Amino acid sequence: LQFLSYLGACDRLLKQGYEEGQVEEAMEMFQYSEKKAAEFLHLLAQFNDMGFQQNEIKEVLLLCGNQRERALEELVMK
């Protein structure tokens, strides 16, 4: 049953336009919490569009617990 809810969550995130590899990675990073994975993917895309490096974004978002303002401050200071 958990596997089916995992697949459903992944499917919903993929339909939002996120890449499959990123969706799977985000789901694992946040213990399969669709809400947290979705927040992470949204912020990752936002910061990526601002020109920040993806590996730095991931690191900062994990450290800041997906808190947008704190993460942005950290990225700007790097």
C-alpha cells in the first residue's frame, strides 16, 4: 500500500513538470513526504531559474528545511 501511495505521489509531481530523477530523489530525501518533496522541487526550480547551481541549491534547502528566505540568504552569501 505504501508503494502505491509513493507511485501516486511521484505521478502527481511528474504531472507538475518535474523531472523523474529529481522527483525520486526529493521523495527519498524527505522520507516520502509528498508535501515536503513538492516544496523542495518548487524551490529548486525557482532558485535554478535565478541562476544558482543545482548542487548548491539542494545543499542549502536541506540545511534550511525548505525555508525559502533563509535558503535565498545562504545562496546569495555563497
